[in-house]
Amino acid sequence: MNSLTDDRRLRELLDRLHAASDRQIAAIDEYDRAGGPRPTGFEPDGAPERTFWLDKYVALDRDKAEFVYALCRAAGATRIVEAGTSFGVSTLYLAAAVRDNGGGLVTSGDIEATKAAVARRHLDEAGLSSSVDVLVGDVRETLPAIEDPVDVLLLDIWAPIAGDVAATVGPRLRTGGIIVADNTLARRQLYAGLFEHLDDPANGFTTQTLPFDGGLELAVKTAAGHPA
Ligand SMILES: C[S@@+](CC[C@H](N)C(=O)[O-])C[C@H]1O[C@@H](n2cnc3c(N)ncnc32)[C@H](O)[C@@H]1O
């Protein structure tokens, strides 16, 4: 089964959510042009840097999301972790992949409780909520609790915090496991922490920036790496 083609309810939901995300791009561009503060992922509750993004999807582009779905299928992924749920667009693809692989669990974390609540509604609507655990809170606090071997880690979170997540979840990835991170070409400097982790031979990764819009990082854990 390929839910992306065979599940009409999911396809229609994804059409609607990608369209809603795309409709917000002009407002985000305008905010950036006006010098609106970009969040780092480290801001506490109530920080002004977080306010603008509360109603923004910032969804993973559809071609990237479909690629991630295909990767998860190729890897036979049944245990997936995601940093950055937002309204659950990429999470729907991950949940579809574990279901199509025969069943499993996606753990996805977002700091904004209101966004996580909407993501849960979308997962319910798609009939995929039993495959997903949405954790509310700072991923630096919620994701370290994960102990199982992880097949795929999707980093779709503000770039400066991605290195901390890779350092936490990276050691839980099985050999042959995958990290995907969005916009690594466009935000190379902001991803310094992530590349510090990926480029350290002790962590066992080989990584490439794929030529999607803004770059999409594909890091494969080719060696066991040192335990955390
Ligand atoms: C690019 S969006 C995620 C988009 C989502 N993956 C999708 O495709 O719909 C990034 C998300 O990271 C969340 N975030 C930022 N800092 C965080 C942190 N420290 N812990 C958890 N989530 C955080 C934001 O609230 C935002 O919803």
C-alpha cells in the first residue's frame, strides 16, 4: 500500500494543508523583509520571537515530504522521531510511512501546545493518530526520553536547535538509520551545531546536501558511533 496515492482521505487533507501553508508564504516573506525576529528554538514561553509563528504552518514542501515518505519506506522505518510538528503536515507523511511499513510509532515534538493540538486533529482526521505520539514541550526536554532504536529522525525545526536534537537522538539511531534536515543550504550558518555533530567521525555519519529548494540534508549513520 502507498497511502499517498491510495488513501483518498489523506490525499485530500494533504492538498488542503499544503495549500493553506503555501498561502502564508507571502506573509512570511514580508515579515522577513521587514526584519522580523527569527526564532532560534531556544526562546522561553511568551518570547516575542515565537508569536508570529503561532499560526504559521511552515510545512515541509510537498516534494520534500514525498521524498521523506519514500525514504522511510525504503528504510522499512517503523520507529521515527520528528522535531517540529507544527500543524502536523510532515507528521502525516511519517505516520503514513510507518502504517504502510506494517505499523510502528512516530514521536513528534513541538513546543507550542496550540499547534500540537491542531496536529492531533489532523492526524485524527486522517485516521493516523494511533501511529503518532505528539509531545508538547521543548524537544531538548521531551526527546531525550526516547530509548528505542530509531530508524529515521526528521529535523524540521528552527535550525540553531537542530544540533542539540541530533546529539540527543543521533545515538539512538540504528546503524543504517537516517537523519533528514530541511533547508541546510539556505541556513548553513544557522545549522552549525548540526554539522558539528554530523561531521564528527565519532558519531558515524556520512552526509550530503540534496538539491531540493534550500537544500535537504540526508545523513546516514554508516557506523555505530560512540554511545552518548
Ligand atoms: C518548520 S516548523 C515544523 C513544520 C512541520 N514539520 C510541518 O511539516 O508541518 C518548526 C516547528 O518547530 C517548533 N519549535 C521551535 N522550537 C522548538 C523547541 N525548542 N522545541 C519544540 N518545538 C520547537 C515550532 O513551534 C514550529 O512549529
